Amino acid sequence: MGLRILGAVVAVALAAFAAARYRKNELRRGEMLVIALVTGALGIAAVAPDTLDPLLEALGFERGQERRIIGLLVISNLFTLGLLFRGFTRDDRLSTELGSLVDYVALKRLEEDGFARSAGSCAVVIPAYNEAENLPSVLVDLPSEVAGMPVRPIVVADGCTDATEQTARRLGADVIRRDLRRGSGAAVRLGYEAALRSGAAIVVTLDADGQHDPREIGRLIAPLVAQEADMVQGSRVLGSFEVESRVRKHGVTLFARLLTTLGRTKITDPSTGYRAMTAGALRRLDLKQDQFYVSEVILDAARKGLRVVEVPISLRRRAGGVTKKPAPLRYAWGFSKAVVRTWLR
């Protein structure tokens, strides 16, 4: 009896909640119908539980109070999961639409600032979030020319609240100012779009925190210039790096093996942001991840049959400031989700 009363209370509460949301136009009719079905089933189970026995028996649940309750719980959970996934889909769609609008405004602003074409150049995309302290050392060490190509730095100020934008402009970089922070993956995508519009022949990405040595760019683009690869990954494992923690070190090894298996391409460093690719290779990629985008780049390149190689690089500690990366376990969880989503897609 106690469970029947509880079910009736839950049904009334759910109905009141749904009615209030529907009046505010926060629920669609389809969602309202699903909630009505769940509420009605709970109400029937509370008032006349035997009425649901034919349905439960058809689903394999035998007669009996405990079995009836289990059956109702299974069905209600399925409806709840359906609503949950529908909500995720709507949120993802709204986030994508809003992000596209913000990116459009940012690129439009870039054009109005006089962003000119530079055919045959080497564009260097640098995603940055509040890196005014570290950008000078990165941009000053960036060579003005590599393999006979002019180097064009493009800094993507991703919702910055410090002087990142002003610092980058003062040092001669093109700056894409995005008012809404969306993450490094979304920032890199925006920078890639600008690089392709500029007519760049090769596009390089590196971090704005000073961990990557800009003077090693020649090492990354050499296989591209020699037409031995379509994309080149920098690898701290093949080169040198300062270990931040044992957890991160073991994480790099674990995810390297995972991406090597899934992408069927030998990868030793799965999370480096230092890479170079030809404009033709970049146009073939289908990138969607706003965060933890590196795994997506690697897997999509492998899926498209691009030639991917690694070269040794040196990875340093941050030049200054506080890291923007999440804690190791959160990073591992986010990276894992990005791998699964990309692989399933």
C-alpha cells in the first residue's frame, strides 16, 4: 500500500510539473504526451494495479506484487531515458546553432579588420584563453618564414577576459575575437576556417601557454613539404617532456594505444596540440568536438585515409599562469567521451 501511495504522489507531482512547464512553452507536445503516459500509468498502478497485468505479462513479467513493481520501474525508466536523450539532443542542437552564430560574427569582424589573403603561406593557429602573460614568448619565437613560406600567426581569443587580444595585435598577429568561450576544439576550428580563407598552403596549430617551442615548426612541416605525409603530429614521447604527474604520463600511454588500435595508425602522443597539415588534408576533415578535439583529428584523419606521421618535439612546462586543463580524472573522462563519439560517428 505504501508504494501505491508513493506512486500516486509522484504521479500528481509529475503532472503538476509538466503542466507548469507546458504553460511556459518549455515542453513540446511530444514530450508532454510521454509524461502524460508515465503519469497515467503511475496513477493506474496506484488505484487499480491489476489493470496493468496484461501489459506486464506481454512484456514477460509474471503476476505478483513485486514483479509488477519491477515491471513498472523498468518501463518508467525507459520513458525517462527517452526524455533524457531527447533533452540532450535539443541542448546539443541549440549549442551548435548558438556557436555557429558566434563564429559567424567573429569571422565577419575579422574581415572588417582587413584580414587579407596570403596565398601559399604557413598559417599558425593559436587558440588562447587568457594567455596574455604567455603569448609574447610564443609569438616572438615564431619564425617569420619557414621552408620559403611566410608564417602568418592567427590567434583565436576564445572568450578572453584579459589582454590576450591586445597583446596578440601588438605583436603583429591576426586576431579572431570570439565573445563566447566554447573550448579549444571550437577555437581551433574557427582558426582553421580563417586559415583556409587566407589561402594558406600549410596550417600549423600550437598552444598559447608556452609549452610548445615555435622554433620547431620546421621539423613539423618538413614531411609535408617533401610530400611524405598529409598530417604531422608532434610527439613528446619521441622527443622530450617534463613530467607533470605520473597519472598524466600513464594516461598518455593508455590513450596512445587506444587511438593506435581504433585509427590503425601508430600514435605515441594522443593529446598534443602541436601539429601541421596541408590545406587539402584539412578540407577533408569533419571536426565537431568543442573540447578534447585532438582524438577527433587523429581518428578522422585515419578514417579518411590521410598519411599521418609523428615527429619528435620538446614539451615544456607552462611559461606562466594557471593551466586551463581539468584535473587528470576529468580530463580522462572528457577525452574518453570524445574518442567514443568520434569512433561511433
